[in-house]
Amino acid sequence: MKIGETPCKSIINSSGIEGVDYAVNPYIGCAHACTYCYAKFMTRWYHKGEKWGSFVDVKKNAKDCMLRDAEKRRRGVILFSSVTDAYQPAEKKYEITRSLLEILVDHDFPVEILTKSSLVTRDLDLLSRFDEVEVGFTITSFDEKVRRAFEPGASPIEERLDALKLFSDAGIPTYAFLGPLLPFVSELGFEDLLNRLASSVGRVIVDRLNIKAGNWKNIEATLEVHYPEILDEFKEASREPSVYYDLLRGKVRRILDERAIPHDILF
Ligand code: SF4
């Protein structure tokens, strides 16, 4: 893993993501190295030609930018993060995310966290000081083999579930982003996963896999190594339109309805 430093001009940036006004990305690149990552498009501008997941640049002056941006921007919901993971391993050493949250809590900005790292539990004290906050975990499968294959640098699923429980028990609103649901492999243990989430999240968002930003090459390579027997069906199911996802939509809705979990299905 190549860790570098980079300056930034601003840190609170407008976002087109539904439900949030801004995104804060304290790092460029992501050590979680998910093979389906949509943020891989960043390599058009940064670390051209390098493998996504092999570099992380720390925005060293992010705190100075935040002090300025928090004064300047109108109040709105801020997502951590949209094209990186704010709690990836580098955060343990650099504490950039924590330093930014410390400023935001004083400026009363609502914050939404979306991560795949249990490191976020380090900031439970700080996050509990926000008037409006929601902590979410992305989970694509209940199966650790799937996690190791597709999200090699991220926290194990059990750690994510334990972290959600911890925040929920502490009275902090929580959610799970179940996506991208990967054809066939995300279905392994899906009902058990929802049984666990039913008592520790306030809502669930579900999305399908989209082939974009050049992610198919990495997905295909992962399937060739770990799931060669389903490569062709996986490819077919990932197309648009997809009979597989049409059927999965109904199945997922039934499982969520049975457990009375509030949800948004995005496909
Ligand atoms: S955690 Fe998010 S940003 Fe990081 S590699 Fe995975 S999908 Fe991409």
C-alpha cells in the first residue's frame, strides 16, 4: 500500500447523492480495495494507471479547509464518504476524519457516516455529541468468503454487525446499505443477515450491482479465482435489464417486509 499526502482546496463538496447535501472525502483512494468499486473512476485523474486499492493519499490540510468551509457553507447533511472510506486503515494513524467531525459538531452540521470499517467505533463518543447523525455500514453478503473475495481490505462482516449493534444500543440512529447485491453470492445467508440487522438498524437501503467505471475487469478476475463456476451466469445477471434482479427485487422485499424493516430498494 502506497500512502502519500495531497493538499485540497475545499473539503465540504456539494453532492448529487439523494438524501444528502454534501460529501466529505478525507482521503483519495481506498485500501479496502473492493473489486466492484464505483469510485475507481478517480484513477482518471489521480494515480493514473495504478491499481485501485493500492494507493491512499491523505488530505493533510483538510482540517484548515474544514474550518473555512464550515463557516462558509449553509447547514446541510454531510456524507462521509462518497469516493473513499473515511475509516479505512490510514484513519487509525492520521485521524483526519475525527478532526473534521470535531469541527462539524461545533458547527451543528447533520452527519451521515457510511463505512465498511469497525474503526468508526473509536468515534462513538464524538458521534454521540451530534444532534443529527446516522451511522451506516455497507454489507454486501453475510458470507465471509464473499467478503474476502470482493472486499479484501474491509472489516469482517461480524465486526460490522457488532459495530451497528454498539451504535444502536448507544441510541445513535443506524442503517445498513445492502449493496451492491452481487448475483447469487449475496444471497448466501441473506435471511440470517436480515435477522441480525432487524434489531440493530432503523432502516435498510438495497441496491443491485452496476457494471460501470471500468469495474467489470476486476470483478471478472475475482470470479475467475474464487467463483469460476458461476462466472457466465453472474455476467448475464449483471446486465441491464436483468431477469435475475427483477426476481431478486421481489424476494428481498418479502424478506424485509416479513421482518418489518423500513427499506428503500433502489433497483
Ligand atoms: S470501501 Fe467504498 S470506496 Fe473503498 S474500495 Fe470499497 S467501495 Fe470503493
